[in-house]
Amino acid sequence: MGVYKSFAVTVTGGSHTKQGKGCQDSSFKSDGSEIAIAVVADGHGEDNCFRSDRGAKLAVACAVKGIREFTRIHKSKFSGKEKPFSQNDFHKAIRDLVKHIIALWQENIGKDIAAYPFLPAELEKADEKHRKRFAAGNKQSKAYGATLIAATITGHYWFAIHIGDGRLNVLQSDGGFEQPVPWDEKCYLNVTTSICDDDAFERARCYFSFHATNPPPAAIFLCTDGIDDNYPIDGNEKHLFKLFRTIALTFAEDGFDSTCKQIEDLADSFATKGKGDDTSIAGFIDMEVLKQTVPVWKKQISEEEIFSGSSIS
């Protein structure tokens, strides 16, 4: 694969700071010569999910563990020593990975509750229905509810897993923009599906692509709703394209380290001056491909400016 460099930033939302909730987002990044990983998770802000900060951290940790196991186990499928994956076989393998990640999460939630039983002060935050349910030991994982987005790229393929809201955005080497993971129609405004749901596996969406079939992306960006909720629902994808294209151009022109610092400042701005929600952004980029794609993006921007300037206000 190309040389992908990864990044991850999480900032506590201003509204959470004022309410004394702390940060309920979590993120992770890792890169190397054979694999790059980026993950974000967003714990639910509702009172019944009073341990969602821990739930988000565990969702990220379980996703990373599952992905690393997956890539290691299936490495031989791309070495020429075994029959390669078909499209259907690879899709099934990823769906099995999703089931494994959710099971790992549930297992770790159980261990966390066993080690740290719910405190009366925590239960007081929940409504009466959930207090009774939790006290009876039923559906206690609800207290840890979180969304999850994870993406991975290797020398032969890349794939993504998405549970709940937030966005996964792809900048292609030809300058195009995609959100290839299907959207969950149950996610609307403040309502989202969750890794804690009984039907989390059924609601999870996946995407994968073989490099032999499609050129690998120039960049992949994952963000919690602390980013995309700052833009209007109508035209949300267009706004995100412009945002991540700008970030990609900055990577190409200012360098990796400088841009990572600017992303931290950007996330802080969204978290404190925008909607005020916890904000996470993570991803991985191929610096060389980004530099090659710069002329295409600058041409797009020039044409957009010409079109905007000639429009009738």
C-alpha cells in the first residue's frame, strides 16, 4: 500500500464542560508499513447512558483489537499461498468481524460492571424505568451506549464499519468525494442507533474495496456528530467535502505535523464555538497521493468560485 499516516483528535464539548459531564467521545489512530487504523466513538449524552464515556473508550478498544486480529488472520489470503477472498467471502468475513467486535464490547461491559457496580449516584441520573431495569441486572449495557466508526487500510484492501451516526468521508485519488458507507435512516437529529442496541449487528453498516478493483483512497476522514452537526442537514455532504478537501490541501501544502496541530485547533473550535458537543476527527492519508491530487482540487475550487461569482443573488 501507499505510505499512510494517521491522526486522531478528541476535544470535550463546551456544553459538556458547562454541565460537568466530561468528554464522552473517544478516538484512536495507528499506522505502519502494512496497516493503518482510525476509529472514533461517541458516547450518548442522555442521562440513562451515564457511563457512555467508558462505553466509547471500550468500543474503540474492542474495534482495534478485532481489526488487528482480522488483518492478521486473513493476511495469508492475499499472500498467494491460499485461494483469495471473493467479494461475497470478504463481505461475510467483515460481518463476522462486526459481530465479534460487538460481542467483545458486551463482554468488556460485563467485566466493567462486575468490577465497578453501578453507584446510587449514577442510578439517580437515569429515569425510573431504567433505574429499575439496571437494578434488576437487565440491559445494563445501555448505560455505556455509544456509536462507532472504524476504518482500516492494508496493502490489498480497505474497509469500514459504522454503527450509529457520525460520518465516514473518503477523498479519492481522482479528486472525488464519497461517503460510501450507507446511512442509517434511524439516525436523525438527536436520535441514533447504538452498539448497545439489541439489533446493533443488524443495524451496523459496512463497506470494503479491493485495491485490485478500485484505486486506494487518497484520504479517509472519520468524524463524530460534533463535526457534521455544525452544518445544515440539506447540503451536509457538500459542506463536509469542502471541509475535508481543505484539510487535505493543508496536509499537502503545510506538511503532516503542522496540519495535525491545525486539526486540533479546528476540533477545539467546533467543540467550543460551534454546537458545543464533544468533537472527534480521525483518519489516515497518503501524503504523496494528496500532493498529486492538489491540482485537481484547486481546479475544483476555482470553478466553484467562478460559478458562485456569476450566480444571481
